[in-house]
Amino acid sequence: MDSQLLRRMSRISMVLLVVLAALVAVGCGGQEESGGGSASEGSSASGGETTSGGGSASAGGSASGGGEVSGEGLVVYSGRNEELVGPIIERFEEESGIDVEVRYGDTAELAATILEEGQNSPADVFFSQDAGALGAVSDEGLLSPLPEDVLSRVEERFKDPNGRWVGISGRARVVAYNTEALSEEDLPDSILDFTDPEWQGRIGWAPTNGSFQAFVTALRLIEGEDAAREWLEGIQANDPRVYENNLAILEGVTSGEVEVGFVNHYYLFQLREERGGDIPADNYYFQNGDPGALVNAAGIGILNTADNADAAEEFLEFMLSEEAQSYFASETFEYPLIEGVPINDELVPLSEIQTPDVDLSNLDDLEGTLDLLRETGVL
């Protein structure tokens, strides 16, 4: 068996492990979150950007069982929630006249499906909730080079160095804190410092959450395997409260169950909007390139087996248009990634977030992160 085939089998096994972990979480009452979004990230009930069953749907329809797609029209595999991206995909259909068939599901599950389908995949576009999954698919040679005029719209850190995927919207990792219990001055300078025993019983986290796992992958890259292990063990020693997703963490912060929680930035603004005003919580952004200040990106790659490559490029260009970028800024509280589109007034500008120096494409080693989470007893 040659090395390339071994590598492909290893990659498929890795992503299938992720799917299994997600299914176990759902069976235990949890639901893995897959990224940013509106309507409390796929509804306030779930708080996660996944759909149960990972079925297929038209852009404006609900997911159907079985996960089959007909291959007619532009076929998009979307790890982004239908409630989040369905409206903007409908706008694309209306303006372009192109029919879009969307298969919604967990990003890791869809990445595994693409790897298994290989040259026979009906997908034209992979719309991923994070850069790591795009990197995994790109590593297997399944994505086409994107046009330079599209790539040039986004700054370097939010696109593949080899030009095979590009970011569509950004989300920052933050610590949400209860403003009735804490002020910013009470919070540490680094996320690494939450291992201090003073935080015993005060922390909320969601280990099955996709964004959290991407953060741990980044932590491994930035600080090294041993430091990541020590951090996980240190947080575990502080008896954190385990939640099923980011929204549940934030609700725990606002209710006083916990005083701090590790989440993505946009949940705060979504919950404020949902509740019609202020809530007793705020976001804390780390500085000086701290691992806790990671900014990840949802992105798009075009399959090199796409039957509708021209339509796929048109779809990509639309998602990086001012119209679509404004939609993400105003409706989901995410960061637009092209110049000239204003962010929501409540957000800290991306230019002011001192992010760690990490290549988002290198967040594809989720297998190693899952192994570490299991070894430390976090999963």
C-alpha cells in the first residue's frame, strides 16, 4: 500500500472519529457547534451550527433525511447552519438565476463524506465552518485553485497559502464573563492563567464544541503539545462546568452558574438581541497574541471534480460581495472579511484584536486534538 493511500485512509479515519464523537455527544444530550451564526447559532434551543441528520435541502427548504443530493444545479455541502446561511443563499439564487441544492450537516461529517466520495462527489462547493476542515480536504488534493481576483479580496491570514480556499466571515474567541460578579480587571492576562486554583468551580466550557476543539488545536501549535496538555489538565483540576455548546455556556454565565466561559464572540450579541436588551455579561478579548485571542474563519473551497465550476465561482464571488458580507456583519454579528464593509457597532474591530500568529490551514490536525482531549479526560 503506497504512502499516499495510507495518508488518505488516515485522514478519513480522523474525520470519522470526529463524527462519532459528535454523535455520542448528541446521544448524551449535547450538540456539537460548528461555527458562527444568527438565530442563536441555529436556534436558541440548540445553540450549535449543525442540523440533526445532516440531510439535504434546497436553499430555502428544510433538511430532508438520508443526506442524498440529486446533483442537479449547484451543489453545496454546507457545514454552516441552514438558519444562518439559507437566507443569503436564497438571495444568490434570486439574483443569479442559479438553482442551489444544499446538503447541510456537521462540518467534520461533510469533510469525511467528501474524502470518501473522492472523484465521485456530487458536491461543487464545500462551505465549511472553520479553516481546519478546508485544510484537511485541501491536503488531499480535492480543491481547485481559486481565481486570484477573488483571493485578493481577503487578507492573507484568512485564505489558504496555496489559494485553494478563502475565508468568508470571521469569529473571535473570547472569554464571556458575568458583569455582576467580575470586571475586566479581575480577569487574567492570558487564557493560560485560568488554571490558577482561584478559578475553581467558576469556569464553563464545551469540550465537544467544534470551535473549542479548533482553539485547542491552535494552542498545540502555538504553545506546544506539553503546554496544551498542562492547560487542559489544569482546567480539569478546577472542576469546570461542562456545557453542550457556546450558547449554553453564555446562558450559564448570565444566570450566575459560572462566572466565565470560553466562547465565540457573537453569542453575546445574539443573546442580547434575543432578550431585547442588556444582559449581565460581556466579552473579554485577550491581547499580545495570546492563544485565547484566536480568530478563525468560515470559508469556501471549490471541489476539483465540480460539474458546475462556473456557477461555483459565481457563488463564491457573491459570498465575498458587499451584499453578502454586509449580511454576515448585520445579521450574524460576524466579521466581514473584505474591505469597506462596516462591522456591527458593538464589535471590537479585527484590527484591534491581537491574534496569535498561526496559519489557519494548520488547524487540520483534529485527530491529534481529540486524542489529547481523551488522554486528559476532557472527553
